[in-house]
Amino acid sequence: MEAKTRVLPLLPLRGVLVFPYMVIHLDVGREKSVRAIDETMLRDRFIFLAAQRDAQIDDPQPGDIYEVGTVAEVKQLLKLPGGTIRVLVEGVARAKVLRYVAEEPFFRVEVEEFAETQTGNSHVEALKRSLISQFEQYVKLSKRIPPETVVSIVSIEEPGRLADIIASHLTLKVEDKQELLEAVDVAARLEKLCAIISRELEIVELERRINIRVRKQMEKTQKEYYLREQIKAIQKELGEKDERQAEGEEYRAKIAQAKLPKEVEEKALKEVERLEKMPPMAAEATVVRNYLDWLLALPWTKTTRDRLDIAVAEQILEEDHYALKEPKERILEYLAIRKLAKSMKGPILCFVGPPGVGKTSLGRSIARALERKFVRISLGGVRDEAEIRGHRRTYVGALPGRIIQGMRQAGSKNPVFLLDEVDKMSTDFRGDPSAALLEVLDPEQNSAFSDHYIEIPFDLSQVLFITTANYPYNIPRPLWDRMEIIQISGYTEEEKVQIAVRHLIPKQLKEHGMTKEHLTLSENALRKIIREYTRESGVRNLERQIAAVCRKTAKQIVSGKVKRARVTAQNIEKFLGIPKYRYGLAENADEVGVATGLAWTETGGDTLSIEVTLCKGKGNLILTGKLGDVMKESAQAGYSFIRSRARQLGIDEDFYEKFDVHIHVPEGATPKDGPSAGITMATALASALTGRKVRHDVAMTGEITLRGRVLPVGGIKEKVLAAHRAGIKTVILPADNKKELEEVPPHVRNKLKVIFVSHMDEVLAAALVDEHPPAFAQTENIPVVAWSQA
């Protein structure tokens, strides 16, 4: 192989490479390159072309240019506007840079030119034939090169020239072309080119298969598209406009974008076909449109990602709510299990407690802790099954039920769904909504909840359902069986103070446009509001009273009377007026025939005064105070027990023939029922008949039997809290209720003396003032079981 050296101007190429025998136009714009072309035209028109390693570099250095390039002859030169030159060059021979003679004002290099050797052995001939065969196959598949060009290329006899011409017609990377250019040996060049074409053939074949597959998938869609376009063109030509077709197309586009489950998509498309066949103004068309809108609006596949960080959830729950230890623990347990078991079905929690204790806001905090959507619906007064399951589309004005409406509002499949006031549902001729809720709340059924309007099963298994109720006994039993009951009792006075300081006061100040600089409430003022202006288990009325203070202060500030108000226990009446309730002892002094009982109400626990008076008569038992049947029976049982113990109590045994007994429970307009006032009425009866006073600082609760046994009752926590609020010092409870006392906060238990009793004799010994001890108290050993941490 002969080689010769020569000094030539160098033209760096960006993104292109020139082979020997290749004719190509080049646009030259860089100042150095223009000078190199000018020098070439002044001399013998030969120039050295070499590609840049990186096409992005504007001012390449010798190290940025490949060493192997092509010696080319400039055939034509055309100056374009803007200083750019277009040159037509033809590759002559391969060459390699030996050294850079000069770098300014343009590159001048000494190159070693390689002469093409003619090799005619059988190996080269075989490579040549293989190359031609692969090239023809490539052209046939890719269809990027005209057939006449292929004929002229394959007729070239010289193997090296054939390889260069074929390489120049292929769409290859500069790096691949550079490898072929550097292959001086013809056999090596042919082998590399065969490998490159083989690789390109695989890519082209893969593209062809993908195109065939896509074409098959698109055939049906394209056919429908073309047919519809033809219909549109015909209608346009006739001057008609098919509104139904346009509406159908719009719905089809929405269905395609919604990515609905297969079953839902098929149902929606069928409804679209029905819609297209109906007159636009038909009443049925409106029904179908509404139905399609509901299908498209529901979150069939959309979910939100749970935040399962227990530390963050605990922080959020503590920020939003003070106390409520048991509900918070249960929520954190749910999060922990959810983190371990990803496919856990949503539990159904039921918060039971009086109004204003934070049941609804606790559900909202759970949603915030989980980073889920929150939906709330109220079931109070719902008596129609269709409110839950929806109406069938055959009815005028039909709509889905509240569950599906809530899911649409949430926009995800896994919201926190609060069903408020589940104990206030009722039943009539329109069905039983509580029975319809079974399908919603039962984890075994709600994965395919069927709404009468939607008609397609909707998955509710990922929803975290939370229900609330004020009175547990009004919750339908089938629902009770499927829910986890969490009792939320009333707050103690100290808890109310903390809630007011941490939450209520900042909230009301913000809502009234004030800051701490405008208004401050002392703790003593808050305690007076709690004691004398509210009577509740929750904090709803407390918040109203704080809002009233804020309003009064705002008026004074705006009128210019004050710049800052400080509310204390001494001046609270200027803001809220005369106290509404009497705080302190249930009774001011020991009295005959008056006993203090403890009752459970929907607003929490409360104290209950029971009065008994005697008057001459024929032994009638009179009961007043709007008492229920159970409470009347408790009064009868207590009366019979006292009669049976008349001798031991020192009472005339035939008193019932001489006196009428009148039992009255004050606040006569309020209905009262239940057995828990039994021992209280018996104590008041014993006091009235014996003339012994009842201790005013003692309150009691318990059911009485004819034998004088004291049976357990419910609502112990609420009743004890009520006694504490009323300033009671001693509480008498049934012995069987000792375990329930553990639910009472320790700081409340420590301030009360709790006596557990199992017989009425123990109650009388603890409750009656022993001014003249009767015979039974001296002769009989009456055990008193005391439980006190005072």
C-alpha cells in the first residue's frame, strides 16, 4: 500500500463525514473554515476534511478533531448572503494527520494519504457479495433509497469503493462512519459494514413488526373513523348537522380519557349508542346524559396514597384534639396495621358520645393524618332506603344515593367517609335505610356495592368508614354488630379549660379579626363560664360563650371605648350577663326527703334531685315529673322495699294506710326513664318516712330489686363526671360497676370518695345523716365497701 504526504488546509466538519468517491454540498460559515476554503481555491483546490468529535463545539482545537479524514477536491463554490459559502466537494482518498503545521488563521496540517489497494482474493469477494445482498434487503425493507440508485451502486466492481459508497448512503451515527473511514484495509472495512447493516436490518425488521401490530390494532378504529368522517362530509354537503353524532363523539372521547374499568366502559359505550339513536329533545335522552355524566365523574380507579407515618399522625391528632386518649390510640393502631398489611380492609369505627365532644372533627383529623379526602354525610332524619341505595332510573328526577354522591365529591376510591348521626335514622313505608347501610358497612359485601341508579357494582372496600352517634341504644343492632364502638365521654372541667386555651380562643379571635393583644381571658374567667354559663359534656356552648365575649370586645374596640380587654372572673358578667346555672353543691344543706341521683342523658351525665313528701291519705303512691314506665316501676320497687324494712327503719308498719306518698322528679317537662334512679328514690323515701336528713354532698346511682339488692347500671363515667362538675364529694355506685370507674380520669377520681354497695342497707347507712340511729343500724353489722384515693 503506497502512501504519500502533503500539506493541506483543514476543514473541520460538524455532524457529517465525507468518504472517498462521495460528492456532497457543504455549507461553511465559521471564519477559520472560510479562510481555509479561500486558501484552497487559491492553490490546487485540494482540502483535508475531518469530523469533529463533538458537533456542539464552535471553536475546535486539534484534540477535538479526528485524526483520520478524507482528502477532497473542491468542485464548485457559491457565496450565500450572510457570509456563508456553499461548496461542492468530492472525496479523493483517505488520509491521516501527521502534525499540525499551523492553527492560525486556519488549520494547516501535514497528512499521510493512503492509496486504495485492489484486492481480489476469494475472502474479499465473499464479503462483497454478502454486503450487496444485505444492502439490497435493507433497501427493500426501509424504502429510503431509490431503486435506480441501488442499481448503480451494486454495479461497482472495486470492493473498497463499493463499501464507501454504501456507507455514504446509510443513515448512521458519525462514530460508526468514522470507524469505517479509519478501516484502511478493505477486508476489515467490508466486515465492519456488514455488521452495521446486519444491525440496521434487525432494527428495520423490528420497526416493521411494530407497524404491522399497530396497524392491526388501529384497523377497526380507523375504519370507524373514516366511516364517520364520510358521514360528516355527506351531511356537510347536504347542509345538515347531526347533533347526536357530535354529542356521541364527545362522550366517546371522554370515556377514552377516563380510563374506566372494562365493565364500566362497555356499559358507557352502550349508553352512548342509545343516546345517538334518540331524538335530541327526548326526555329519555336527558336521563341517559345524566347517567353518563355520573359514570364519568365517579372515581373508579383513582386513589390517594396513604401517609403511614405514625409520628406525624400522632402529632396531627395532638394538635387538633386535647384528651380523647382511646380514640387516638385506636387510630394509631389502624395506621400501624395498615403499614404492615397493605391489603387490609377498612374498619368501621363508631364514635359514640354526647354532642360537642369532637366526634366529627376527629374524623376530619384522621383524614388529615392519612392525607386522604374527607367526606361527611348526615343520616339524621333519613327514612328512605333510596337515600342510601339511590333511585332507579325509571323514576323522574332519579339520582344516586348519598354514598355514591359522597364518592363523587371525594374524587378518590379511598376517602375517609363520615356517616354522622347514625342513631337518628328512622323507618317508614319507604324502607329501612339502616338495612341498606349493611351493604355499605359490611367488609364482606362492600367491595361490590350496588347503587340502584348506577347499576354497576362500585368498590367501597378501600374506604375508611367512620360513624357517629349520641345515644348507643338507638343504633340499629345489625349495624352495631359490624362496627367497632369507641366511647367518647364528656370532658372534665380541666380538659375544657385546656381545650378553650389551645383551640377555642385562638379560633374565635381569628374569626373575629382580633389577636391576643386585643383580648385575653383568664383561666378563672373560663372556669366561671364553664360552671355558671354552660351545662354540657362537650364544648359547643363554651365556644358560643367565648364568641359572645369576642363580639362584645369587638364592639368596644371599634367604638373606641377600649383598646384592649381583659376578661376575669370578676367582670365576666359585664360580657355575658347574669349566670344561667347554679354551680356547686347539688343541694345547699341536708334535707329530709330530698336525694341527689345521677342520670345519663344525650348531652352526657347530669345530677337529678328526687323529692318525696308525705301527706295524710289512704296509701296512694303518686309519681310526677314525666317519668317513663321503667322509672315508675323502679319507684314501685323502692316503695315495696321500704315497706318490707319498716320495722328495722323504725317506721310505723301501717304507714301506707295513713299517708299518701308523692315522689317528684324536678324539671317535669323533660322526659326521664331508666332503672338507675331506683336506689335514689328509695333513699328519699326512707328519709321522708324516718325523718332523717339525706347528706347534701352525696350522689348515687343504681337499680334496686324488691330484696334490696343494688344492680349495676350504665354510663358510669358520664355520671361520675357530672357529680364532679356539680361539686359532689361522695358518690355511691353499685359494686358490680367497679371496673367502669377505671375509665374516669385519675384527677377526677382523686377528688371523689366512691362507695361501692351491693345492698340498699349500705346505701342508707352512707347517705342518711345519723342524728337518731335507728335500731337496725345498732344491731346489724352493715359493711361499707369504700374505694377512695383522696
